[in-house]
Amino acid sequence: MNTQPDISRVGNHEIQDLAIRAGCWLRTDSVVMEEPTQIEMLSNRPPWLAAILEDGSIRHYALEDKQLAADSAGVTLAERTMLNALNMGANYWSLWTESQDQGRDRR
């Protein structure tokens, strides 16, 4: 079950509640602090409920220098996202990728 916030007010909360009670795994595509609703739901889920975290912020094969650069502690952006997944107790973490041609004109 996706933990997307119900910004359109179409009943996501009720469906999420039903899914959690049925034992469905929770999923989010954001492991950064821009989605506090999703972070809260995953961090405080019942202990028997699994969580899937996906990340697309580092989705290109040709990574930019800023994504490869380490901070003062020697941690890269990719490593920080993995650490966020661990902090939330994720059972599964995946990284989205796009082909090198994604978004480019192919004429």
C-alpha cells in the first residue's frame, strides 16, 4: 500500500487503514524528510508490518559530481538515503533508475 498523503482528499487514509489491518506491506518512494506523513506512517507502523522504501532522487546512470561527493563525514547522497531506510526499519530498499536517453530528444 502506497503511503502517499491524501492531497486530493479521495480517501487514501481509509484505504491505508484497511490495508494495514489486512497486513499489506507499506510502500513509499521518498526516504528524505520532504514527506513527513509517509516517514511517520512507516516509522510507527505495527512491528509485524513490512515496509518497502524506494528512492528516485539518484536515478540517473551518469551521476552528477554533487551526488558522488562525500560530506565531511565521508558519506555520499546515495549512502544517506540508504541510512534513512535503515533508520525507518525498512525491510526492502530499491533505487529507481532511468536510461541514459530518458527525457532527451531522439530525433
